Amino acid sequence: MKIDKYRRRQITALLLLIVIIAAMVNMVKCTAKVLRNKDKPGGLIESSRSESSVTEEKEESEPEAEDLSYSEIRSTLEFRPEAELPLESVLLAPDDVSLINEKYLDDVTVIGDSICKGYSVYGRLKEDNVLAVGSIGVRNVLESSFTYQGYELGITDILQRKKPKYIFVSLGMNDINIRTAEQYSEDYKKFINEIRNASPESVVIACAITPVSRQTTFTKNETIDQYNEALRKLVFDLKDDKVFYVNAARYLKGSDNYLIQDFSSGDGIHLAAEAYDHLLTYMLAMLEWI
């Protein structure tokens, strides 16, 4: 009987020792975790929140990069204002501009209206790389004819033959007084789909509508801003790895939100040669980023 009591005391003491050791190990782990968290931005994690709940909350609010597709990663970067290229990327040194031009100019085709036509009129792009017709908009571009290598062809026919590496679309000024921003967005979506079908490997860059100067009564820049926002949202919602939105037009504005006078050709809507230098340099610089 005495032996049994002795054995029970040994077992009890052993169990108590195991509990104490486990508690000490757990305390060491907690201390190490606190010290690690203390060194991170944001300080300590509140003791009332378990590690699992913090992890779950992080996963819901901020998915890890490896869990995102390329399209989702590009979209989250492309459309945050702070992710847009800074002004310094536009004001490149002459040697840098020459290198970028040499790298991309032959691969770029621009589709647009009379404003877009300035790229060839002022010799900034080759004539065959500028598919532009005055007074057209996104609403009727698919029904319009373009001059290409001496022929009058529809835009999709040209793209099927040409298959440019990069397609910049510069349309909208002739839509804003006829179509609502929502209708403009729908027209643009249809046009992008037609471009993608005609030339699937091309990268499509939707360009923001350029601003107008104070002197014109054709429209207001606040209206243009609304249409540009509708276009930005459309491209974001597409989540297509080959479709981007570029707001190079913002660099043509002054602090008053109007077109800088030196960039106006005189009517307050069309652009002077220098404006195309700014637009094209920014647009080609974006290709480096894309």
C-alpha cells in the first residue's frame, strides 16, 4: 500500500513538471513573437486578436501577390493614381527620347480623329502608322473608312493586315456632345473587342481625351474628365492583359485645369506640334513600363 502511494506521488510530480515545462515553452514562443512584431511597422498585435484571426483578416483585405493573376496585379497598379508615371518620366533627356523613339516608333499605330491626325501632320509618326479621320468618334469608327497604303478600308480590315504591336486609340472629342459617358464607355468596349478580334496579339492602349483651352465653348474640361474616368473604369473592369489606359493628356493642362496655351493650335481644341512631343514621349515611356 505504501508503495502505491509513493508511485502515485511520483506520477503526480512528473505530470506537474510536464505542465510547467509546457507553460515555459509557450511563454518563450509568445515572447519571441511579440519581439518580432514589435520590430514591424504598426507595432504590437493586440493580445485580444489571435494569430489566425489576424491572418484571415489580412487575406480578405490584401491578397498576397502570388495569389493574384498577372491581370489583377497589373490592374491594381495601373489604375491607382499614385501608380501612374510621374512627370519626370515625361520630361526625358533628348538622348533618352531618341532611344525610346527608335525602339518603339515603327511598332506603334494610332487610331483617332482630327486631333490624332496631328501625329502625322507634324511628322511625329509615319503616315501609315496614323489611322485618323476628322470628325469621327468611338460611336462610328467601325463604320468609317481610313486611307491605308492608297486604299480606303475599314479599321478592322487594316488591323488584320497590319497587326501592329501597339495600338493607341485616341478618340472621344467628337463623342462628348453626342453620347453620354455611359454610352461612350459601351461604344469603346465594343471597339476594343473588335480590335482584339482583328489583331489578337496587339497591345491596346486607350488614351485619355485631350483637354481644351479656356477660349473654346465646345465643351468643358470637367466634362472631359468625366468621360476619361468612364474610360479608365472600363479598362479596369476588362482586366485584359493586353488592354491599358494611359492619361498622357493630363500633362497638357495647367494648374487651372485648362489646356496650356502653348499647346493649342489656335482654336482651343486642336493641338500644336509641341503638344504631340509631350504626348508621344509619355505614351512611349509607358511602353517601357508595360
